[in-house]
Amino acid sequence: MSGALAGRRVVVSAGPTYEDIDPVRFIGNRSSGKMGFALAAAAAARGAEVVLIAGPVHLPAPDGVRRIDVRSAAQMREAVLAALPAEVYIGAAAVADYAPRSVAPGKMKKTGATLVLELVRTPDILAGVAIHPQRPKLVVGFAAETDDVERYARGKLVDKKLDMIAANRVGVPGSGFECDDNALSVYWPGGARELGPAPKTVLAEALLDLVDTRLQVHRSA
Ligand code: CTP
């Protein structure tokens, strides 16, 4: 097995998170998990030891991957941090930014004409990994943007102290959530590359080629 990933641990988070409101309701999002699962499968095929932390998705585990199923952002964070140390972390999950302050123990009954839910910010898993004492050599994020893709993505690259970020435009047909195809704009300090439109399996290979190159740059620095 050749390549910078062979024999190294790669942690990938994928899919949505569900934040429970009561025993029958939750706040979720439309992430299918396909991009993260494709990355996990491609990294395993390159000989990496892959830990895939999956939110609630209907996808089979790729061959040769250790899969850990989680539900909430808090559970995902715990599982990701427990999977360190690693050579690479790829945060491909669509983590909820806010979760209900508390989970009602019983089903909430309808009473008034309106209902106000209090939400609190979830911790940023990706930013936490990037400043962790066991920081992976390469921390790669995703950014879902509707407009001003490069400005927002590069902002996240700097703010979250990442090595690379893959931005996808959401809200346009043929790209993003719930799709087999996607197009990514990938940014790193001093560089950029457009990938696709292409099937997510093809994009996963192309993104791992960039990860491989950046890893080699880091190792020789
Ligand atoms: N992310 C994370 N933990 C969170 C929120 C986001 O790890 N609580 C990660 C995602 O996995 C992704 C990256 O941060 O790799 C960017 O997610 P995105 O939703 O595009 O950005 P946000 O940081 O949530 O910012 P905003 O929603 O304001 O655009």
C-alpha cells in the first residue's frame, strides 16, 4: 500500500446530528452522510485505519472501517475526541449548531398557539479538534454555504485553525445535501482547487489526493 495515508489513522465524521426535544421529536438536518461515507471508504481502500463517526443515516458501513454510531452533537464530539490521536481528521458531518437547552422527559402536549424553544450553542467539534493537545497533523473541515463561498470558507479555515476546507454550495440543484453528485471548492493556506461536479465517490478520491499532498508537505516541513 503506498500513499501518505497507508497505515495511519483517519477519523471521519459524517451525517447529521439529531438534537432531541422530547421522546418523539428532534431537530435535525438533511445531510445524507454520503460524502463522509465515501471519504471513509476511499481512505480505507488506501490502507488507512479509518474510524467513521456516523450520525443517524441509512447507509451501510464501508468495508474495513470501524464505525461508531452517534445521535447528538454532544455524542459526536465525545466519540471524535475518543478516537484521537489520529493523523487526519475530516469533519464532514452537518453538526447541529444549536440544541434544545433541555430534553422534555415526556411528550410535550400542545397548549398555546405558539411555542418557544430555547436553544443553546453546541460546541464546535472541528475547532476543538484543531486546538486539541493530540491535534491530528491535518484537520480538514467542510463548509456549507449559499453565497460568498470563498470568503466564508476561508474565514472558517482561519477561525477554526484548519489545514484545509472543502466548501460546497448548498441550495442549488445538483449539489450538496441529499445528492449523489456535488462540487467542492477546496481551500488551504496559499492554495485552492475546484473539484467536480462529480459523484461523491469521485470527489472523495480527489479530496484524498489533496489530503495526501498536504500531508507530505507537512511531513517534509
Ligand atoms: N462543525 C463542527 N461542530 C459544530 C458545527 C460545525 O464540527 N458544532 C463543523 C462541520 O463538521 C464542518 C464545519 O464545522 O466541517 C463547518 O460547518 P458549517 O455548518 O459550514 O459552518 P458553521 O461553523 O456551523 O458556521 P455557519 O453555520 O455560521 O455557517
